[in-house]
Amino acid sequence: MDSIIIPKSKTFLMLTLLFLVLSSCKNEEKKIEKDTFFKLSLAQWSIHKYVLNEQKSPFHFAFQAKKMGFEGLEYVSQLYTKEIEKLGFDVVIDSLKTISEKEKMQNVLIMVDNEGDLADPDEAKRDEAVEKHKRWVDAAAKLGCQSIRVNTFGSNDPDIWRAAVVDGLKKLSTYAATKNINVLCENHGWLSSDADKLMVAISDVNMENCGTLPDFGNWCIKRKDKNAKWGDCEEVYPDKYKGIELMMSAAKAVSAKSYDFDEAGNETTIDYVRMLKIVKNAGYTGFIGVEYEGSRLDDTAGIKATKNLLLKAAKELSLKAAKEANFISSRQLRIISY
């Protein structure tokens, strides 16, 4: 039987590829652990019942988040209303800074509510809302946050809303830019939950520090009571995955909303693997905030379930990527051998 002589260069390539394939397989689990492409923050709204219903202190937030394994904090302004009335705004913000530093937690953003409508058709009211938001821009800067999240209520008429929200966002973002703070629009009801219309408005603003905070949930664009910001939903944005994909082009934060889970630990209404793939494909590597808003589980259990699901989805994406890489490497080896 004739011997088959393989050129030295070809032998070297074959051995190199074989080593890479075997090494990749051996270290696959380690890669999965390392390939979580985002950092974890906790949205304070996840514990709003602790503050509003149980009347506990919102100043416990940093300790609670750290205990549950989070790195970043996403504050909710309305949870400090009583503390601000009692202690004063500056004392509250200084206290949050001191506590977060003590717990060695990173302040990521502030979700600002109840400070007026930035898309109010009345320019005087809109300007008043801009002025009320400015103290939260200052607070974010003092805390070392990257951003504030704002609401864009004011009108349900698309044409009126577009002109008003662009004006309000430009004015606020212009001020925020002097403090190196981003102004982020979340899909948070009314026309902000219509991703197509929201992204047109963001494009019209055309400022580097004016972006989005895509939320996996929050897709109600019209309430049964048309003047109500919250309540029973009449119309939902038709494709939440398309909505997230659109919003990711301007995303500077991401919110992983959850409501309930099945026996396998998967969210019952949101495909987390699909959502996370969209986020990853957009090149996003920042914080993803866990925001549990369900009622069946208590706050702690819901937060942990959401966090675990995020990590599980990240591992699944990483495993798929590793398998694809191994398949390609094996195929290349076969081609060279041939």
C-alpha cells in the first residue's frame, strides 16, 4: 500500500487547527462563565412594595442590591419623596452617595418620575418640567451616575407629541450635556412605547447624550382611559422584539423586565434568550438592570429569578457561539485534511 505524504506546511496547519478545536472543547464551560457580556444592576422599582407598602426605608437599597449580588444601582426618584420632604433634597442625595460608597456599589442611573411632562403641548408647562428635571441631572452627576431616565408623557397625538417631545428633550439634554449626563427615554407608556415613533423623535433631537433605555416589557401604547398614564391597556405595540431592536441603536442602558416565571424558570411572556441576543448583537456591553414587576413571587424571589434567567440566557448564547466556533474549526480541519 502506497504511503501518503503530507507536506510539512499542511501538517502544521492540521495540527494547529486540531489543537484549537480540542482546546476550545476543553475550555468551553470556562468560556461560558467569562462570556457574560454585560454587568448587572438592580432597578429600585423591583423593591417598590418594600418602600411604599411596607413603609421601609429606601436608603436600604444599596445594601439589599449588594446582598443579592448586583454591581450597579438604578434609583427611582419617587421612592424618596417622603425623605426629600423630611430631610431636604441635598441631604438625600448626599446620603445616597455616602451609602453607595460604603457598600462599594456603582451608581448607574436615576429613573425620574412625577416632575412634569416633557412632551406637554403647552410650552410653558414643558419648560417648567425641564426645570424640575434639572435637579435630578445635578443629583446624577453628584452620585457619579451615567444617566437619568425620563418620561415623555404630554400628548397622545403623534404629530403634537413629536414636536413637543423633541423640544423638551433638546432643552433638557442641552443642560445635561454640561454635567456629562445622558437623558434616556424608556418605552414607558403612551407613544414612548411605540418604538418607531420614539426613534424618530430621538433622531430629531440628534444629540449624543439623548438616547434610549429599552425595557423588555412596557409596550402599552394606549390605555382604555385615554387620559390615564397607567391602568388597563387597550392597545399594545405589536412586536416587542422589533421594538427592542430599534431602540438598541441608541441604547445607553437596558432594563430586563419580568412579570412571572414557569417551572423551568423562564419568563412567561418574554423570550429572554431572544431579547439578550438582540442586545448582544447591537454591541451593548453596559449594565442590564433587573426589574421584577410581578405579584406572585415576593420581591426578593422575583429579583433572584430574573437575575438567574439573565445569566442562564447569557450562558445559552455563549454555548451556541462556542458550538458554532467549534463546528467552523472542525470543518476547516476537514477541508485542509482533504
